Amino acid sequence: MSKPDEEQPATKVVTPQSLVTEEEVKAALRLDKGSDALLKSWSMVYFTKKGDNYACVVSSVQVQYSLNQENMEVVYIAKLNPCRHVKDLEGTTSVMFRKESEFYSNLVPELNSVLTEVGQKALRFPKCFHGCMDKTKEVILLEDLRPQGYQMFDRRRGLDVAHITLILKELGRLHASSRLLQAKTPDQDLAVTHDFLVPDIVADESMGYRDVFHRQLDQSIELLERFGGYERSIAWVKSLKLEFVQLLTKHLGRSKYNVVCHGDCWNNNVLFRYNDDGEPVEVMLLDLQINRLSSPATDLIYLMYTSLNGEVRIPYLNTFLDTYYDTFNIVMEAAGMDMIFTRSELLKEFRSMNGLGAIYAMMVVPFMLLEPEDTPDMDKAENMEELLMEVKKKTLIALDKNPLVKARFLSVFDEMMDLGLIP
């Protein structure tokens, strides 16, 4: 035991940014610029704001290097374990990072290969230069898309027709490319050759997210009671609490239309590039931490009910599904393969998951519409209970000053009543 007056060594504070090491920066630089690139110096620069990212921390790594006796600079985007020490989520965080790292490193090259074989363009994902999967120290280093003009759309506004169209086309190409890849090995399931596609972060009970969903349903009931006039919806949400586990298992499991799904395709997980007139012309898909092998409708329903206002989703739904279908079909025709569903079958599959869409909306919408300054400080929570209580408190406060929360949230229940899903 040390003497009372002895100075104790300071405990090293582990932060997400401290997880990046020089060896990892060198590894990314070699893959990006070649073995002749020599690292001179590097530094971490935090650039995102509250509300941009939830499951991880995103920073940038500014790298100075020399190549062919010329001094140069490059910036990488670093996705980092958030080091929040919320015991409920530590195992889930590890699985999510592995899913994303292997998706970029192993699956995307194969998907792009089958696309280019049939004359189609490569999928629109950022390049991945390095991944460290040491538990609690996960790091992924990616291409910085900002110099190419890509930027995030304001999550609080709700995507318009032009933005959602770009996303749907890219989802169609992603889903179709996985059917082409599966056709290469018809006797071996993609979830065997790429086992990171399972488990499912949301549906797998061991991942801990079912408790999160259950608590969010309770919050939704409280919100509906506060709004008033939604007694039918309240009764319906209460009934969902009794069967939502079965609903998640049913809809997020295997399907007769199995494709590789993004899994978390909402406003903040895509970037857009704009022309001189401010119109979106290209999209880039990001954040593949919840990828899965399942029905394409799981991606479509998630996108539509988390990132669109009712006045865009409801009147344009058939147009959106046609856009997705046509893009999927272009890829299949290029490969000389039959389409896996008709337009009416796609609509039927989508409608069969309306209950899942409502759950996603209850889970995500109140949180994503918070102003940046109102976003809960996720780093202060020690467990899931504390985190969800903070989310609830912030959401209730936001209702009084942000009309977007009420309008987008209630539009989902209005639609479910019109469809007859809510009796």
C-alpha cells in the first residue's frame, strides 16, 4: 500500500479519439496511397455535432505524408467505439462494428464485381481503408466524402421527393446486386459465406434492443395521451406491446425475397451531392452497422416511416415503390435474370410490414426531430434505463417548442387508421 503523501499515477482516460493509433493510420495510408507513402504526422479533429450520430462517435484524422518526395495531406473519417461504458450495449457495439467493417471490406467488393460484370456501375459506398475490431477499441477508417461535395440533409425537415428518389434507386441496386451474388453460389446461402449478416441487431433477443423498443412503446403511449384524441391509437400500441417481439422476429427474419439489406437507412445515414442549382444529384449510403439478410421491404419501410413527413410519404408511396422496382429490375435484366417479385407483390410485402413501420416511427421520430442543443448527452448515461429516461425527458420538452415532432409523429397513426391497421 502506498503512503498517504505519495502522489498516485493519474488514471488514463480512454476517449473515442484515443483509440486511433499511429499503426492504424499507417495501415489506412498504405491501402489508400500505396506502400511508398510515408507518414509524417497526424491529428484527430472532431467535426460532427450532437444529433448526427448515436451508435458511434465520428471524427476525422488529418494526415500529412510524403509520396515521391512531395508533401501531401489526406483526411480520413474515423468511426469509433463511443466508450460510453453502458453495459447493456457493449456486446451490441462490438457486433455492429464487425458487421460494418466486414460489409465494406468483404461484401461490397463482391457486390461491385457482379454489377460491373453486367455493365452496371459500382455501388455508392465510401471506401474503407482500415478496420480494428479489438473489443471496446473498435475503429473504422473511411474515405472523407466532403471534398467531393457530399453533405447531410437536415434530419428535422423530412426528405422530399428528389432526395428520397436517389436513395430508393441506390437501395434497389444494392438489393438487386445481392441477388446476383447469391446466384453465383445457389447452393450456399450468403449468410454462410458472410456470417456477419447474422445476428440481427434488432430482432435477436441477446442484443438487448427489444427492451429499448418496449420502453419506447410506453413513451409513445404517453405522447399520444398528451396530444389527446388518439384513444384508438393508444389501445393499438398497448396491444403491440404484447406481440411486438413476434412481429420483429417475423418481419426481420428470412423472407422469400431475401436480399442484403442496409438495415438502418434513414436520413442521417446517407449523404447527398448537389448541383449548382441546389438540386441533389448523387447519394452515398453510410453506416452499415445493422445490415441483414431479409426482405427488401424492411429497408423500404424503415426509410419511409423514419425520414418522410406524411404529406410526402402518403400521396407518393406508389411512385416511390415504382422507382425502387424499376431500378431493381434494370439490374436483373442486365444480368438476364427474372425479377423476384411483381409490382403488386412488392406493394403487398410493404403493406404487410406497416406495423413494423409504426414501431420504427415510435422508436426513431421523436428522437431524430430534437434540436441539436436538446439531444440527450449519451455519454453521461451509465445504463440503458438512464439513457431512455433522458430521451423521454428531452422529447417531452421538445413537444412544446418544436411542431415538427407532433406533426410527423401523428401522421403515422393517422395513416395507420386510414389503412385500417388501427381498428
